[in-house]
Amino acid sequence: RGSGQGGSTGMRGFSTMAKVKNKQPAPVQITAEQILREAKERTEEDPKPPKQKITDPDELADYRMRKRKEFEDGIRRNRNAMPLWVKYAMWEETQLEFDRSRSVWERALEIDHRNVTIWLKYAEMEMRHRNVNRARNIWDRAVAILPRVDQFWYKYAYMEEVLGNVAGARQVFDRWMQWAPEDNAWTSFIKMELRYNEVAQARGVFERFVQTIPKITTWLKFAKFEIKNGTPDRAREVFERSIRELGDFAHDPALLLSFAKFEERVKETDRARAIYKFALDNIPKSNATELYAAFVAFEKQHGDREGIEEVIVSKRRFQYEDEVKERPYNYDAWFDYIRLEESAGDAAKVREVYERAIAHKPPSQEKRAWRRYVYLWIYYAVFEELSMKDVDRSRQVLKEALKIVPHKHFSFAKLWVMAAHLEVRCKDLAAARKVFGRAIGEGPKEKVFKAYIELELQLGNIDRVRTVYEKMLERYPANCKGWAAFAELEQSLGELDRARAIFELGIAQPLLDMPEMLWKNFIDFEITEGEQARARDLYERLLQRTSHVKVWVSCASFESSIGEVDKARAVYKKGELSLQDAEGKEERVLLLEAWLAMEEALEPAVGDPETVRAKMPKQIKKKRPILADDGTTAGWEEYFDYIFPNDGKPQALKILEMAQKWKKQKVDE
């Protein structure tokens, strides 16, 4: 219990000490940076031992013995500590004990003969004290043991050159070059020769250089050397040798651009232009941007109008090459590329681009993917026929196109028609008919039938025309235009019974794409031939199939046009009764308006427009809800409705009429 009371007392004391009465900031603020700076400034330096001055030989000997003992003890503890060996040898050098220093260096080399620092410090010591032969001996040993350390060779050659022994420096470089070092070593050798105006010696070094390291940069340095120190012929020979010896590796923009600029500087514009063209033809387009820009600048400065245009064509050619390489199935890019080559007028290049383009056949079997591709073949055939006047090649192109199209899935009528028309232009009708026959058998398209019919009509072969029409209608029985055209042909030939029979066969088909057009042509045919009874019969047959308002109006107009007004009124009345049961009130209004127009056009003694006006409806405005997709009401819209006199009037309309009468009565009173 006592210990518990003590703990309580301690806690109370701690809480009392933690209270802070004044929490306001101090008037002078101290930053952490200031505290660290003051701590550093107030730090006292360690006392240095006093300098000792040795005045007695015995004292010097004692000092040397003590230092050597320290070095030897350190080496004995860690004989691989090379920095300690270096300090030991350099201390002996300061004491002018060169034999002892050499002994230390040699002992260090016995431990680690591949340590570059030891060799460098050892040789530099001998060089500082002008022990030339000893330094040469050390450098010879170093380069023999470590021939791949460039620093040894550099310092060895530099020492010989400083001593004025140029032949010795050249000998050092010759020994070094046998090891095929990097470019900087060869460059240093060449610069040394040039410092003493030994151009022939430098040229010989360059010859060894390009044979040892046959790179583009090496040849460029050689060419630059000849440009500066030789003659244009020598420089040109270097460029030509580089292209000949490097082979395909010489197709580099930097080398060829330097060659072209050299020829431009020596006023050989034709040579420069040939080099530019060679480079642009052999270097990938993606790497020739700078080369092309230089060619454009060259042509603007030295070329004529044709040369500048050729450069522009080359630029666009590069762009199209990149585009078709990136997206080979972009046929629009191929079309633009082909038009460019056609404008340039090089037939070989045009054919090459066409062949490359048609080689990229669409991967899918969908017709929409083939539509643009087929036009490549079409334009290719047109180019061969019109531009090159090569009909045989054009025929071969169309044959290959027809082979490559999958006719089991889809076909292209324009290809068949072009192939047939080509044979017609060659006056080979048998071949043209054969092409059309293949087209009908493999890809029976409506356009193929029409083109075949047109050809036979121009030739006057009516029997063949009839046969083709029959084949077409067997293949497309719902084609109303085909039935009508066949019947019109027979009509033009005076074969009315044939034409009538064709119309009858056409309207008897269970499914037609435009039946109203075929019926109208049939009726017009009978009217044209003066067969009014047949035309009336056709109208009656048509009205049995449909109750469309246009048919009623057309039938009534026909009766009116031949003077049968009573029959026309009967048709209108019958049509009104037929449309009265239908839901569409607008059609009924159209019928009454046509009827009224007919009555008004008649003479007053014959026409009866009042009777028709009495049948005309009243137009009223109504509202109806607009239903959304989910069935809810999205709003209201106004529309016009028609109230016919004969129909029962709604209650709201009766109340409205009574209100209008009451209002009129009040106004009269």
C-alpha cells in the first residue's frame, strides 16, 4: 500500500511539472539551421602535433628507420593494400632513395602485376627524374603485360614525342596498331603524323585503319582527310572505294550524303544528282528524311523545273511508300500512289505499283471488303488498254481478276461487262458472248443481263435478246422492270400478243418488287393500243387486289378521259364506300378532292360539284398523348381530324354546334 501511495504522489508531481503557464511565442525565433550553424562554428579543432625539424644525420637515420618500420609493419599486416605500397614508394622517392623506391615498386608488381596504377606511378617517377631508359623499360614491360590498356600506349608515345623522338613515337604507335585498338588510337596516330606534316605517313595509317576497322565512320574520316589534305580525285576515289568495299552496308544516308555534298562543293552537279538519286533508290524511306531534304535544297539551287518536279514526286513517293507499308490494305493510298506514278509517266513503275497493290487480296470473304480492291484490277486493265495500247495485257488482267473473285460467295458485274466490252472493241463477238455466258452461269447479276441485252439489241439479234430476257426473268422473277422492258420490246416490234402475254405472266407472279409499276405499264399499254375494255378490265382486276386511293382516282380519271362521266362517278362512289370502312380518312379526303376537281372541270350542265361538296368533311383540331418507350406519357401533340357528314357525329361535336347556333341567335337579336 505504501508503494501505491508513492506512485500516486510521483504522478501528481509529474503532472505539476508538465504545466506551461506562458504559451506565447518567444520574441526571437531560432531556426534549426541557425542551431546547426552555431554548433559547427563553436566546434574546436583537434590540436595538431608540432612540426619537427631534423638537424642531425643520426636523427634523420632514426626517423627513416622508424617510418620504414611503420610501412613494413603495415605491408606485413596487409600485403594486398596497394595504396600503402604506393605511399611507401613515393616516400622513398621524397627521401631521394631511388633504389629503395624502385625496390618497393618491384615488390608491389610481384604481388599484383595487373594493377594499372602501380605501373603508371612507377613510370611517372622515372620520367620525373629524367631516367628515360628506365622509363622506356617500364613502359615496354607494361604494354607487353597489359596491351589492352590504352593509357600505357598514350603515355609511352607522348613521352617519346616530348623527347623529340618522333621515330620512336611512330614505332610505339605501330606496335599498338597491331592490336587493332579503338578509333581514338588510330586518330591519335594520324594526328601525330599531321603535326609533323607527314601527310603520306598519315595516308598510310588511314589505309591500315580502313582495312582493320571497315566502318562507315572510318571511311568518312579518310574522305575528310583527303578533302582537307589531298586532291578532289583522291577524295572521290576514297568515297567510291568505300561504296565498293562496304557493299550493302554502304547504303547509309551519312556516307552517301557526304559524297553528294563533296561533289556539290567541287561543282560536279551531275555527279551529285546521280548520287542523290542512287541513295534515294536504295535507302529505306524511313531513314532518308535528311537525305531527301538535302536533295530538295540541291535541286532548288542547281536544278531546272523538271528536276524540281521530280524531287516533289520523289517526296510524295516516299510518303505513299510509308503509308502502304504501314497499312497495306488501305486501297485508297494505293490509288493515290498509282495516280502519282501515272502522272510521272514511268510505265514500268506504274505496273510495279499495280502488281504490288493487287497482291494484297482482302483477307475476308465479305463483298464490302472487296469493293475497293476490284477497282485496282479495273484501273489496271484500263491503263493497259488506253495508256499502253496493250490489249492483250488488258485482257489478261481482266481474266486474272475474274479468277481471283470468289463467285460462289459474290460477284462483280462490272468485271464481266468490262471483259465482254473489251472483246467487242476487238471485234470478237464470239468471245464477248462467251464472257457473258460465263457471267450468267457463274455470277448472274442483273447488270450483266442488261449489258448483254443492250449488246444484242445494238446488233439486231432479237431472238438472242428474247432468250436473254427469258434467262433473266427465270433468275429474277420479281423484277418488275425486267417484265416491263421485255413487254415494251415486244410492243416496239409489233408483237402485241407477246407483250400482253408477258404482262400477264408478270402480274401473275406471287412476289414482285414494284407491282404498282408493272400494273400501270400494263394498263398504259392497253390504253395506248386503244383497248379500252381491256384497260377497264385490268382496273377491275387491280381493284380486287387493292383499295388504294390512287388506283380509284386513276380508274375514275381513265373513265372521265374517254367521256364516260357516269362510269367515273360510279367509280368514285364505289371508292368512297370502300374507303369509308378503312381507318385512313386522309385517303378518303383525297378521293373526294379528285372527284370535286372532275365535277368542277365539267360543263355546268353536266357537272354536279355541290353534291360532292356536301360529302366533304369538316376539319377539327384534336390533341393526343405522346407515348414514350416505356409506355408513359411524354407530352401532348395536336393533330387534325376529319368529320364526314354521313358519319355519326360525336356528342362533343353536337354540343359545339348547339353553342354556335345559340351564339348566332344572340347576335341576331
